Amino acid sequence: MVDSQRTFPAPSDKLTEIRRARESGEGFSSIKHVALYFDVSIATIYNWMNQGVIPKAYKIGGRRRFKNSELAKAEALHEQV
């Protein structure tokens, strides 16, 4: 298959999918998806983890994932401040 024939989700579609998963509080999100959600770099996500701004990620299958429910709680806490 030629690359020009493939259909890729539009960035806004992917962001909508990430928002929906994050706001539902179910499942896990990758560091990349969390960075897209907050519109920051992946390095910022690591900095936030080290500073305690967001919860530490779990290692699942050798990859780091965040529980969406924990991210929602952390975000709500920081919005109050």
C-alpha cells in the first residue's frame, strides 16, 4: 500500500479521542497522549512527574502509562489552587 493511500486520523480527532479517554477516568494513557492533552512536551511530563505535579506513571509491558482516573484527580486538585 502506498503511503498516500493510507488514511490517518486528523490531529483533532486523536486529541478528541485522548480527551474522551482521559475524562472518562477509565484505562491508561501514554506519556505522549498526556503531553498532547496538556499541550506540552514529553520532557515537561517527566519534569511534572519528578516534581509531583502529576502522579508517577506505571510501567506496563516496558512502557510508562498513567491511570486516567489518577490524572483526573490531579488535574482537579491543581485547578482548585
